[in-house]
Amino acid sequence: MELSYIVKFAPAFLKAIVLTAELAALGIAAALALGAAAAVAIYHRTPALDKLASAYVELARNTPLMIQLFFLYFGLPRAGVRLDAATCAVIGLAFLGGGYMAESIRGGLEAVGKSQIESGLCIGLTRLQLMRHVVWPQALAAAMPSLSANAIFLIKETSVFSVVALADIMYVANDLMMEGHSNETNLMMVTAYLVLIFPVSLICSWGEKKVRSAGFGG
């Protein structure tokens, strides 16, 4: 184990961590928005949209991110649509993650008791007020553990971004592997993912505890 090698290439891994974190944050935020929209369409059985949302969820959850990235980066240019690697990464992560987020949010929505919805309507709440003050707080609380797991899963999935030549953690690691020093490279790669994922895990755990202490989620 050569410490000098680690010191020399640590800045490259730091840059890769920052890039991966930025793309993951954008992808996860978009996945949450997409998942929420799909979950609402399915939950409310919105005509036509619910079937479209269900089809999207099945497609997103049953196709690997690598295949989606290949389609976006290598397939779309054949149709005259060219996207840069970072955009493809964010869209791919959002598309994949949206399917998982949708199922988590839908499960949370369906976990809210019908009696609470009926009680809210009886005291004069509008549908919008009911969703805002009764349904969504409890639904998100119930879905929080699953949403947290999905977020961490999506961060791990960024390891395939290297297939579209993005200088993420895995791309840098693969480059250095070719130069030898595999032990040092593996150590830096594992450390990089730990630095990226561990704080997110802590934040998610903190969020779940705050939700439980607030009285939501059972």
C-alpha cells in the first residue's frame, strides 16, 4: 500500500465525488417529482393517466439503468436528438428512480385510513385541504423508510454513469486500475462511495426519527 499514490490521486476522486453527488441530487429530486406525479395518477385512478403511469412504473423498474443510458446517449442521436453525458445521466436516474419512488409514495397514500379521509370531509375540508393537511403528511411519513432506501439505491446506481464517459467515481477508478496499484485504487473507491453515501444515510435516519417523533407514520 503506497500512501504517496493515494495522496497523488485523492484530488481526482474528490472531483469525482462532487460530480457524482451533483448528478445524484438532480436525479433523485427529479425522480421524486416524477414518482409523486405517477403515484397521484394511480392513487386517484385518473382516467387514462393511471394506466400510463402504471405502464411507466413497470417499464422503469424492469429495465436496467445501463440500458436506459445506452438508449439516451447512443440511441437518441440516431433520431437526431443529442444529449450530453451529464444530461443523459440525470434523465436516466430520474426515469429509473421515478418508478421506485412512485411505488413508495403510492403505498404511503394507500396506508392512510379511509376513516380519516371521511372525517376530514365531514368537518368541511375541501379535497385540496384534505390532501394537504391529512393525507400527504401521513403518506410521506409512512413512505419515508422506503423513500430513503430508494435514494441510497439510486446513489449506488450512479456507478454505471461511466458507460457514457462521465468522470464519476467508477470512471476514475477504472482509469487508475489500468495503471496498476489496484489495492490503493480499491481503497480510494470504497472510501469515495462511503463519503458520498454515509452522510445521506445519516440524514435519512434523522428524518425518519423526526417523522416518528412528530406522531406520523405509526
